[in-house]
Amino acid sequence: MHGSGTGFLITNLLFFAIFIALFYFLLIRPERKRRQEHQRFLENLKVGDKVITSAGIVGTIEKIEDPYVVLKCEGTTKCKMLKEYIVGYQPEYEVKKSSEEK
């Protein structure tokens, strides 16, 4: 009778360990990698880059003052926003920039 309780405990611990491993490899690790890539992207931003923000604002970086960025939008409009809200380059700018690097 006592042996069956030990087997049940080991099975539960094994199930819990597998659950933790799946949780790590499917959720935590990819999110950490994405966050590191975004941080590298933000560190490589420079004046003149054409970017898009998480709010959908499109503009050109005019000035970088950590942790803020001044974007020049349409005409003479300028927006000062946190650097972390920049999500990527403008799609057509990214294609042009990658072709210039080659």
C-alpha cells in the first residue's frame, strides 16, 4: 500500500516538471528573445531613420534624447515620445535600407 503512494507522488512531480518545461520553452524563452531583439533595435536607431510607433504614428527621427525620441511627422509636426514605443522601421524604408547594405 505504501509503494503505490510513492509512485503517485513521482508521477505528479514528473507531470509538474514537464509542465514547467513546456511553459518555459513555449512562453518565457521566446518572449525574452523578442524583447532582446527589440532592445538591440532601439539601441541601433539613429537620426534620419524612418520609423513607425505602436500607436501607428509614422515619422523620421529628428533627435534622440534617452529615453525620448523626437519624430518629425507630416510637414512641421514634431512628436516627442518614449523610445520604447517605436516598433519598427517603415516598411518601404526597411526594404531600401537592407538593399543599400548589400
